[in-house]
Amino acid sequence: MKKEMRTIVYDDELRIEAYRFEGIVQPFPNHFHEHYVIGFVEDGQRVLFCKNRQYGIKKGSIVLFNPGDNHACVQRDDGALDYTNNKKRGLKMDLQNEKCVMVIDEHLPLGIIANTAAIMGITLGKKMPEVVGADVTDQSGNTHLGIIEFPVPILKGSPENIKEIREKLYQPEYQDLTVVDFSDLAQSCKTYDEFMEKMGQVPESTLQYFGIAICGAKKKVNKLTGSMPLLR
């Protein structure tokens, strides 16, 4: 049997991620990419499932996936798959000059703290898909979805200083930062339609923030949060 090999190369200048798989026999489970993917089957035959449709692919086949296209594939015979693809990724964060932090009210119950961090993290992942790394494969051949490529410190704050930071972030000086907040109003809503309706009926001054996530220029983020301790 042909030896299985996986090669991944990333070009920082072109922001292109290239994969080459050789001798692959395992199925690829259902997944999607945040970026356009162009793939070329060098050898092998597979059944490809994409957006609830089934296709046969073989040596010489070219596949194109749009961002968000759910797809999976399984081997069609006893052979193995040789496959190359290229993904055009977004700009990566400059970790020397940029950072992300979360500030969460330390007085909240543990469950609400965890919920606040999870909701803000999911929103950041949608807003900044380029900071999520490529999927990885363990020695057993199982695939694990990529996670964020750098740490996000969670700092402890009070309702008062989180509110103060949120109001500063509306100033022109900080408009280039990516900001996600989670408030008492959001936490109280059972549906997103309810959240949108209620948010449109209250002034910002009445909101109590459970937490806030900030990403962008390190100097600006540090200016706002640099003296705050970690939430432990």
C-alpha cells in the first residue's frame, strides 16, 4: 500500500495555503472552509457529497468550493487518493502589533461568565475568520477543526469599568478596533428577533455589559485594558 503523506505550505506574501495529500484512504467527514478552495485529483476515485448532491470524482477532476460549502467524500474503490488544493486565506493578524482580549465582569456566576466568553468568541470567529487556523489531523488520521492561532487573555473587570471601556470605544480614536459586547439585555432574550427589537427600543446608556472583546492595534488595546488583571 502506498505510504500516506500530508504536506501543508503557507505563503505569507500571497496568503495562499496549499495542501498535498498522497495515499489517503480515510474518508473526509462533512466540513466547510471560510475561503475559496480549488482542488485537483491527481489519482484515485472518490464519491463527493456537496450541498446535498453526490458527484463522482477521479484522476484529472477539478473541484471548486465556495466559502461555507459543506462537503465530504469517501473512497470509491480499494485504491488511495492523491489530491492537491489551494486556499486563499485572509490577512493574518500581526502578533507583534495586534492583539485580542476579553474583559468579563468577575462578579457574574461561573455559568454566565462561560456563556459570555463563548458568545463573544463565536462572534469574533465570524467577524475575523482569518484568525482561525487550518484543520489538523492527529496520528490516528482523525481530523480536528482549526482553532484560533493565538491566545486571547480573559481579563476581570467590574460593570463600571467595562461600561467605561465600551463608551470609549465609540470614540473616533478606536473606530478601527473590532469590538464585540454582550449585555444584560442580550442575555435576557430568548430569540434573536426579540434581541433586535428590544435593542432598538433602549438607549446605550441603559445597557449593563457582562463582557466585551476587543481586537486590533496592540497599543490601543493596551491603553484600554493594560492594567487589568487576568480572570482566574
